[in-house]
Amino acid sequence: MFRHGLRRCAGLASAASASMLPRSRALAPVARQGIASLGRSSVPLKSIAQCARMYSSEVTAEDSSVVDAAAAATPEEATQFAHLEQLGVHRNLLKAITDDMGYEDMTPVQAKTINPALKGTDIVAQAKTGTGKTLAFLLPLLQRMLVEDPSLASRQAMRHARSDDIRGIVLSPTRELAEQIATEARRLVRHTGLVVQSAVGGTRKADMLRQTQRQGCHLLVATPGRLNDLLQDPASGIDAPNLAALVLDEADRMLDVGFEAELQEIMRCLPNKDEKVRQTMLVSATIPDNVIRLARSMVRPQDFQFVQTIAENESLTHARVPQHIVAVSSWANIFPSLFELIDRESAKSQQDRSLKPFKAIVYFNTTALVELGGELGFYRRRSDLMQIPTFSIHSGLTQNQRTKAADLFRRARTGVIFSSDVTARGMDFPDVTHVIQIDAPRDRESYIHRLGRTGRQNKEGEGWLLMPPMSLSSARRLLKGLPLQQNKSLESAAVDIASGDLPQGHREMLDLANSIKKHILGGAYKSIFGGGQHSNKDELVDDLNLWATMGWGWAEPPAVSSTWARGLGLARSNLNIQDGMARRDSGNDRGDRRGPGRFNSRSSDDRRSSDPFVEMGRHVRRDGPGSGRGSGRSQW
């Protein structure tokens, strides 16, 4: 029943055409027609499921004609911010946009979202990151608040703001994104009396409540966990009986990280939408089934519009961003290759003033690897091996530390920030030239959203993926169809560390390892087992043992407990299982009871295929039926 609406629309297409095309292609013109008519009529909620499927992250970049067509708005749709005054948008909001921010033309996402949202209808919008979607939902939300209470447009209104009369709420999955949205909202309301507050986890709840009760709040930007806590606490003084508008940004990410229960609790605490009508806007880069379920429970089924801003044949990755993949023959080569790339690209931008200053985000799958990357960057700078500033941001830091790191990197002209996925969604760091990802991401969308930190606002950028061999099969499955091109320019990637003949970059890492606390190295070692999708964990053990002994100079690999090893199914592997020793720092001088001969490396000189993943596959020992051994064929 949920998809019946789109099937009914599909019946309008020519029967002859439908018989000649696959079902998804037959539906495409109808979907485009429905999207183009959003300004005239609402799309049934049941239409989202089928329509959105054609715009998922599984398609490749071939044609952006639909987005271009969407930008060519119908006569009654504004495409410049100044024209919004004719549609009733308050001049105090527009003054902040046109005069203070200097914006003139809307992006396609803004044009397609703002125009229908100003009519008060609920919105479900699918939009790529880095396309101006924050302003696209903030402006209609603020305008609706002013429409319901015109007195809020005056600066005097802030004197009467209360914490128990919140008129607008924006929910975001991460603290950093919530703070960024709050900052943008404060810029928008500077000529009005609207008061913006933020409520995020990792900060002192009491401090936030004191400030909100003292200053009041009209718009609250929050993470789901903290907002649920505030609404459930009768002593908080936080309430929204006159809620005019609610926004869920990055809805797919909110569900991915397990906020569905909190969202349902929040909905029960807010006024019943049948008793107090409110506008709901749900924004998501992807529209999987769980987002559709969420939309069904939140939006008004008879008064909502599905806004599609991603072309039928357009990838969620940016067409302007070249994507390089580097086959790294061992985990021991990851950091030498990473710093070779950073040093080379930084020097290139310094020598060629026509290039943007080098500014990179390096993504790891685990907090422990982020911490190790940050430590190595710090000691490289202290040793004058690296001139540009470095920063780190991950969930293990306090909120103040994370905010400080994000702000410093945001303001930096050049630099590198080592990050977990806390910055991957929606975060806007100006002028990022490079996004470097280490190991296969957990899912396809993570790769896409990370890459979206560069190439923003039509600027150029580059994506790099450093891939250890044991992650090949998951990368092949996750990233099939994306425009990745193999890059062999990093000399450190193919070094055979087991030979003992180490080039400068590897000798540098060996020296730096002596400065790193052993629990940081050991933590990074262990985190890799749970931080990726590896085809052969026994082989991963051998490779990481080689990294620890030859790359760090340890006498033996980090000690682990038998319980930990059994939990990974590696009780019979070459892990250094030492019950009673696993809690201590490893890397002592007692000698390696297995001997260095057990830690094998893999040859990296046989890389001839034009398919990057097939070539990388030559570094991986395949066992078992269906593994593709000897086939030499790409599975793409």
C-alpha cells in the first residue's frame, strides 16, 4: 500500500513505452514529472519509496539534466533570495541573507525546497551534502515562526523569550553539525528578536539550562538524545506548546546511529500535530525504508511534498572531485603513504600559487586510529618533518575539545584534521582540498558523505582512498560503480617492509613510534580488527604483527587476552595471546616467542590490471570456493 501512489502515477505513462523499458526506467519520466509539479500539488507519501529508489547512491554520474531542469524554476518560483520578499518572507530575514551573508542566487536545492516549504506544506527532501540545504530548511522554518507570531520579528521580542515557549526545533545526529546549524541560524536571525539555543550531548546540561532559562529560546537546535532528556525532565523548564516547525536533518544518519527510539519519545512529548498544526521538514541524503517509516509517522500524509534534488543518473559523489585509490601492500605502509601524500600535496600548493592552500581531512574507521594519526602528526611537526598544523577530532574527546578542534581547522588556511565519522555528515569546513580515507568504509554512504567535505559550493577538490589488501572484497562490494581511478604515484605504498630495507618514510615512522605511548599503538592495532570488513582475519593478524614488529620496532606484537581472541574467532591465530599480560603495555623487550619468520609480507609488484580493485586483489591470498582465485576477472 505504501508504494501504491507511485504505481498509480506510473500508469499515466505510455503502455507501449512501459513495455519496452525496464520498470525503473519506465517510472523515471513520471517521477520527474511529479517532482517538477511539486509547486502545484502534493505528492502522496506512498510515492516516496519507488521514486527515491531511482535516486539512491547506487547510480553513477552520467547526467545532471534533471538537476539543471530543477534549477530552471517555474515563473511563480523564486530563484533569487531578494525575490522571496514578494512571496512574503520577512525583510529582516532576507537582510541577513542578502546584505550580511552576501547571497544572491539560490542553489538548486534551495530553490526546490524553499519555494514549496514557504507554503506551509510538510517536506521530505532528498539532497546531497554541500548543496546549501541548511539554509534551505532554516529560512522556511524561521519564516513560519514569524508568520505565527509577527512580534518575533522585532528585536524587542528577545526580552520576552521563555524556555517553555519554544517555537521551532531542529534535530541533528551529531554535536558538531547541531552547533554548526545553530551558528547559521544565529546569523539568519540577527535582525529579528528570535533567540537560538543549542542542546547537545557531551556538554553540561545544567549550564545549558541556566543559559536557556535566563535568555529564553525560540529556536532550539539539538541532538536527539539531549532533547529527549530535556523533554523528559519536568524540572528542565523546556517545553514547546506552540511549536510551529520541526526539522530533522540527516534523517538517515540519525536512524543509522540508533536514535529511532529517542525520536519516538520526542514526538510523544511534543504537541499532537492534530491539535497544534506544525510544519515538519525531513531532510536526508538517502531514502531507505527506515526513513520512509519515519516520514510516515511524522509528516501529514495529505499535505506534504517530496522534494528531489538528485538527478536520476547522478551519483551522490561530486562530479568535480577526482577519486584516487591507492593499493597499499600492508598496514605497515599506511602511515608512510599517508604522510608522503600530505607532504607532496602541501609542497605542490606552496610551489604553485595558482592552487588552493592544502587543507585535508583524513578519515579513519576507529577512534584509536584517529588518535594514533593525531599523535604522529603532532610529533612530525615537533620534529620539523611537517610544517602545516594538524588537528584531531573523535568521539573520545570532550565536546569542548571537539568544538575547539573543529573551529581551529575551520579557520585554518592550511592544515590537516584526523577525524572519525563525527565530521562526515553536513559539517562545513571551508576550502577543504583533499579528503583522504583510510581502509574500506563501513558502508557506501559513509564514503560518499566523507567525500562530500570537499568540492563544496562548486569548488574543486580531490578524494583519496588508501586501501590495505585485506579489505578488498568489502571495498569491491561497497564501492562498485563509483569513479575510482587507481593511482600508483605513492612510492611508500608498495614497500616490502619484511625485507628490512626501509626507505626514508618508513624509517621516519619507526623513529616516531618510539615517541608514541604504547597503549595508543596497541589500541590502534586492536581496533583494526573491529573497525573494518576484512576478508581474511588470519591474514590480517599476520599483517598487523608485521607492522608492530618491523614498523614499530617492537620485540613482539601487542598482547591480547584469550577471551578477546575467542570473541573474534582468532583463538588459533598468530595473535600474541598472553592472559595476564594483555592489560599491560605491549612492546617490551622480552623477545618474540614466535620469531620474525611468522610475520609474512606480500609482494606488491604484480599490479597490471586497469581495474584498481582487481590489481589490489593480487595482494590478497584467497581461500575457499568462489573466491575468484586465478580468474583474473573484475567482479565489477
